[in-house]
Amino acid sequence: MKELLQRNAEWAAERVAADPGYFKRLSDIQTPHYFWIGCSDSRVPANVIAGLEPGEVFVHRNVANLVNPGDLNCLSVLQFAVEALKVREIIVTGHYGCGGIAAAVDGERHGIIDHWLQPIRDTADQCHEELDKLTDQRARLDRLCELNVMAQVRRVAETPIVQDAWKSGQPLLVHGLVYGLTDGRLRNLGCTLPRPKE
């Protein structure tokens, strides 16, 4: 803890030295453009990998970036982001090498997390023909990661929160991205909703 607090003090001092008004601006108002639903994995911090500053992205993270209909935490954060903060873009972001994706389909018991990961198994079952064509296990897991993100984009779009925002004319897009741990790159999965008009 001592080291963590020391690092924080150094970081804060560096920020003030570079920009004396930095913390004053951050403390005045929160107006992020983006709402990010990502994985809890410590290697995937939203603002860092997206090159954004604090205040530019509102974040919710959980194991395997799931949007479960019964998860009041996620839905409360989504509602606050859409209705109070008026974010313009919601981004569901998964990542290759996700332990949650692997645990969902490894056939082992992991405890309470097995209930949480059920939507991933459902997606794997629905897409089994596509996944079965991939002979490499890593390729299968990577594709399942992408399919899971696409499924969560649909779930976000189907929530009454987002449906009501669209009905009221609020400009709001829902995107799906996947992050590569080995190259640091975000990839657009092309599943944006509502679909751009031709």
C-alpha cells in the first residue's frame, strides 16, 4: 500500500507540473463521450488502451464484459451513462486471451462464476457450427470472444434504457470492439447498432 500511495503522489505531482488546472477541470464536471463496458482483466484498462484521459470515458467492467439482464449493477451504470451523462457512444470491448471466455467452455467447474458465464456457453451453443470449423483451440476461443462481444452489443441495444433513448431521438450508438493483448490494438467488429444508414 505504501508503494501504491507513493506512485499516486508522484503521478498527481507530474500532472500538476504539466498542467496546473488539470484536477480543477476534472473535478468541475463529468461529460464523457463514451461509455465502455469491458472485462475486469487488469491488462485491459479502458482509458489507457483507448488513449483517453480521465473524464473522457465512463467505465463498467466485469468478468468477460457481460451484460446480464439480472445484473442491476451493470444496468444502473448503463442507465446513468445514457440518461444522466448523455453519452453518445456505448462500446462493449472484449479481449483475446480472456480467462472468462476460456473458463466458460473448458468443461470444468469454477464455482459461482459458472452461473455468471452461462451467456457465453449459450453463445457457443448457438454458434457451434461456426466454432466447430475452427480446428485450432486458440482460434476458437478468439472467435468466441468476438461472438460474445456481438451478443452483448445486441443485449445493450435491447435494454429498455437504450430503446427509450432511441425513441426519444437521443443520438446514441452501440459498438463492439475486441482488444489484442499481444499487439495492443483495438479491432472494430462491425456490429454497430443502430446500423448506419446507407
